[in-house]
Amino acid sequence: MHMQRRAHKAVAAAAVVFLVVNALLFLPDGHLLSPSSNEYDASEHSRRLGSVRAHSLRERVINELIKQGIRPGNPNYRRLLNARLERLQKRNKKAVSQRQTMRTLRNTKNIWYRRSKAQQAELEEKHAQLRQLNLNNHAQQRGLNVNNSDLDVENQGPLSICGRPTMMGTPSDLALLKNYEESSTCPGSNSNKLLLLRGQGPKLYGRTGNNLVELLHALQYARDNDVQLGIISNSWAFEMLSKMFMSVKNDDWGVQFEKAFCVKIFDSEDEVQGYDLLFPDVTDTEEFTKQLFMYQSGLHLVDYIGHQVQYIQTLFRNYNTGEGTTESGEPVLDMCSGIKALFGNEKNVIYSVIHQRSLEGAGSTLLGRVSKFSGCDPEAALHMAPDYVKSILEPLGLLDYPIVLITDGQDFSVLQRLLNDPDIAPKLRLVPEDATWIGGDITLAVMANVFIGNPASTFTGFIAKSRLALGFGQSYLFRAKNENGQWEDTCGDTCIFDKRIMAAMS
């Protein structure tokens, strides 16, 4: 009982002290008491000025003003405070408006399902027309020596992804890939040299697009130099790859992975003793992945495409569907999430995808370099203006079908221009927020009837390479206006593999 009374008295005393101190903190003239007349408590002043949301804004502005030597009592203080608050509030209002626009687009109901027999026939006819357009202009322009008769097409198994058929296995789709099985043995079978992928993120050279290029280049380096490729089981390579492909589903997973990619899996670096390790002095993961990214194969273009396509086809034969785990035991996501979120279980929906990437302000420089060697416009693929998009979709009759935008969100004006266009806006969609992730976005774009992307982006590059690997054309990356002011292709689908055009990104 005595203990409770003492506790009550202590609480009461503390409350009285709190009230007295707060009362004394403010003089009648509104100035704050402080150990020094030059000190000022911005947060306390802000508390007196208004609402909770305004509190954070005011506090930030007041602190900025104080750092500049502008305090209450300064004749410019109130004017500057109000002006900066108004500017911040306008900026926040714009940001809220942008978020609402994005949310509205993501939540728009699907209106493109075709359920009647007549509409189904229309869809199938449109698909057939689009397939006829999957010709490789770049191969024809370059005069590549392609012989369809060398292909064993009948032995190429059909592949469907997310319920949508690929075109992998037809003569026209594999025409450039006649040498992709030229070697039935894994590289380095008779070599003790080992290229080892080790180290963990996040300090890698670039984002997912770059990392996928780095993995593909590692596989190519091993093939070109006839050395073994090893991967440490907890390395960046497994961490990235198993989230999208080759999820762990059974005890034979490691054996299947090694066989599929001609690699060796090591659980620790202790297990590589006895191998002649390549680049042993490059221990920094970011530097090592940079060197992989910069690697350029000396193979002829057709042969290089053949090997790279084989690797990509292997990935998509083992795409994750939400079953299994990563090598570290984390549940995997469904690579079909974007397609399912937008189109449900409809298998014959026709749609196009635009991938817009600003590339953190470096876009103009990167695209400018690609433009120099491909002839494409140095800015168009960055801005995705309505006339640029329509120059592709209108001749194909695809303005009547969904147009899905995948964007890094750095340049909201791109979305705003598309929304302001009367032809594009009614069909424009974004993937719902709860379904969008890198793997789902990749598959959504790879399986689209038409893909429009930025060739300076390695994310676009992987999508375009994957589309070619799966037998799809209709990837529009390299375009410019001709002398008549009309948009036209300046480079074909295989340009994305050409090191003379794409350099390290190839």
C-alpha cells in the first residue's frame, strides 16, 4: 500500500515538474528560454506552429533557415518560411498525385478478355499475323550465313511459359542458332583451370540487368577458354539466379543444375583447393563482376548468339512458378505474377510492353553511344513519346490491345504524356503493386507480342535476348526517323548481341 502511494506521489510530482518547465520555456513575447540567447530549438518552435504533418515540413525548413543564419526576429524569416513551406507542399501534392495516378492504373479492371468464339478466332488470327512478322532483319542485312537444313528442329521440344506458347523449335526461329549444340561436352572437361563465382552482394557491378549479363559472360568465358566454371553455393550468382530460375525442389537439384549449365557447385572455397584458380588476386566482388561484365567474346556473331541463346533457353526451361526455395532456403516468387495479375488465366490475350528507363541521369550518354553504332535516335527510347510508340503499334494493329508500361519511375513525365494521348491512354496499364517484381516484369515483357525498350538498359537487353532465344521477334529497340520524318528500324533483333554495337552489354 505504501509502495503504491509513493508511486502515485512520484508520478504526480513528475507531472507538476513537466508542466512548470513547459510553462517557463516560453516568455510572453514568444521567445524561447535557452542556455544561450543564440541557440534555437527548431523542433519546439515547429510544435507551436501547427499540425503533425506540417510539423515535419516546418522543422526541416526552420533548420535550413537557421543554418543560413535566418532566425525568428529576422525581417525575412516569416516570408522565407512561408515561401519554402508552400514550395514543399506543392511538391508533396504533385508526388501524391503521381502516386494516385500509378495506383489507379494498377487497379484498373481488365477489359480486354475475349470470350466468344468469334473473338477467340480474331485473337488467333492476330497471333498468326504477328508470328509471320518474326523475321530477323539484322541477319539479312549483315548477310549472315544461315542454313536451316542444319537444324534438327524435330528434336527441339515445345516450350510454354505461363501458359503462353513460345516459338522455340521452328526453323525460322532457330535459323541463327545452327551451331548452338556444336559441342556436346562441357567446357574444361580436360582442364584443371577454374573460373570461380564467389562473394555476395550488395556490392556488385550494377543491378539485376548487369548481373544477368555477368552470369552469361561467365558461362561464355568458360566456353571460349575451355575452362571449368564453378559457383559457390552462397554466392551472388546463386542468390540472383535462384530467385527467378532453377528453384530447389528436390535433393537432386544440385546435380540437375550442374548438368544444365555445365558448371560445378562448391559449398565453400575450401573445396576448390587443387584447382588452378583464375584471377586469384581479384578478391573484391564488385571489381570481379565488373570484369565479367566487360568481357567480350571473340566468337563470330552467329556462334556467340548460339551459345548465349542456349544458356537463356535453359533458364526459361526452368523458370520459377512459386514452388520450391532458393539455395539459401527462402521461398521463391512466381515468374508469371505480372501476367496473371493483368490477364488472369487468359492464354490468348494480345498485349505489348514498353520498358522505359531513365538510367539515373546517365541515359543520354549511354544511349548516345549505342546510337553512334546502331543508327538509332539518341533520345527517343529514353522518352517513349506517344508518336514513337504509335509508330510501332499502329501498323501492327496493336493500339486496340493492352499496352503495359514497365518503368523505373524516375521520369514521371513519360507516363503523363502517354496518359494524355487519346489513343494510348485507354489501353495503358501498370502491373498491380503487389504483383510487380523483377522476375515477373521480365516474363511479362518476354512473352509480350511486341516489346519496346531502351537498348542502353541491360534489363531491356536481357528481355530482348530472351525473346530472340524463345523464337520471338518484334522487339523494337533501334529506331530513328528517315528523311521523310517517319520512324523506321535501324538495326534488327540480333543487334542486341552485337559487340560492335552494344560493346560490353552484348
